[in-house]
Amino acid sequence: MRLAPMWVVVLLVACSVKVQSGVNGNIADVKQVDTIEVKSAKMSKMIKNVVVLPAQYFDADLQNEQYPVVYLLHGYSDDYSSWLKIKPELDDIASDYGIIFVCPDGATSWYFDSPVNPDVQYETYVANELVDYIDNNYRTYPEAKMRAITGLSMGGHGAMWLGLRHPDVFGSCGSTSGGVDFRPFPQKWKIKDDLGDYATHKDVWDSHTVLSLVPKINKEARQRIIFDCGTKDFFFEVNNNLHEALLKAGVEHDYIVRPGSHNWDYWNNSIDYQILFFVKSFGAN
């Protein structure tokens, strides 16, 4: 008989404790949602991040338990607090599934390391510096299989960029309404400030899109990939292109198309499916 993973068993126990917490006092005055600042050595600055912990994290009887982590990246013109506005019940979701959410601030970076701007090195920050900090300061499972990363719009590009480039860090990656190929929009979102002008730096732009990573994907890593896009989204075509490229390359992935536009209503719905996908990945063999 195959046993359930320990973190799933703990979740079932912890949920019952949460209901009784007013009686037995095991969970009291918990602060599930917190804003922390983490130093980026590469950018020489402090960066804000939201951390959402499951209620059972604070249970005195469960102080040796570890938890998987889902990193949520925000979109352009948003910040580290955006996912709490889109999905204000993140604390309840964290408790229901026994997972930690981490929402870093990515400024307007698109989450790559800029070859021209030393203040935009967010690939190093998220994939290395922040992950190290979270693993060293919270009770996480410090292994790729138990980490996932996803995001919306600019953050969708960032999550796929970081996930596919760092399968040794993120065992699962996703994107919702992601700008997985921003080359059709050369004058938008100040990307040229960090990659150079498209007309004269086309090779740099080509090499910094998610689409450019498809031929380099290590299928032996068995990374789990999910992405979606609404049919009325201006990124719909580039997501379809990514889907076709992954099919042609023989890379397993889940791609979901549903009615919707580039807005918070769409993301509030779509992230539920991605979280379920990641929870299943955490428990897979």
C-alpha cells in the first residue's frame, strides 16, 4: 500500500487543530501574513516580500513539520502585495493545503538579470537569494520538487523564465496570462531600458524570451509545467505559440484556454487551478 506524503498527513491533522484552536490554545494570535525585507547582495538593496504561512505552522504540536512553497510573481506596475489583493484568502488557502506562499517584489524587471542595468538582477534575487533566505528562515522542504513558481502577466513570463532556467530550484512552474514572448511589443513596459532597443539588440531580446528556452529544456528533469490564457487577452497568441513549440519539442505540459481578458477577475479564478496542480505535484512520485 502506498502511503500519503507526510506533509499531506500533517495537513489533515492540522486542519482539525485549527478548528479547535480556541479551545486547546495550540494556535493563538498567529500572524499568517507578513511583509519581510530580504537583502539582495547582487543589487545592494533591500527588497520587500509577502510571506503567507498556513495556520498550522504555528501549532505547538507541529513545530518539526516542513512545508512546500509556492512563489507568486506580480505583474507590471504592481508590487509584492498584489496577490493579496487579487486573492485575499491566500491565508486560508495556505492552511487548507499546508503550503507557504512567497510573493516577492519584482519592480518592473520581467524577472531576468539585465545585461545593461545593474539595478535589475531579479533572476539572481528570486531564484538564488530569496529562495536561500526562505529555506534558511522558515520550515520548508529545501528541495526542488517541493517548490513551485508562477505569476501573472510580466510575472507569468518571470515564473516560466526562472522555472525553466532553474529546474534544480523549482520542480514546477506556471504562468497565467503570461507575456511569454514580449518581442511583438518592443515599445511597451520599458523593456528596452533593460535589454536595449529592439531594433539594435534583437539577439538580446530573442535570448530573453521564454520561447527561446524551449529547445534547451531538459526533459529528463521531469519538471511539471502549467500555463493558461484567456481568449481575449493580448498575450493569447504568444501563449498559443509557446504551447505549439512545447508540443513540437515533446515537452509535457498542461495548457488551459478559457474565456477571459487580462484582468484580476481572470487571475482570481485561474490561480485556483494552478495551486491544485502544484499541490498534486508536491505529492507525486
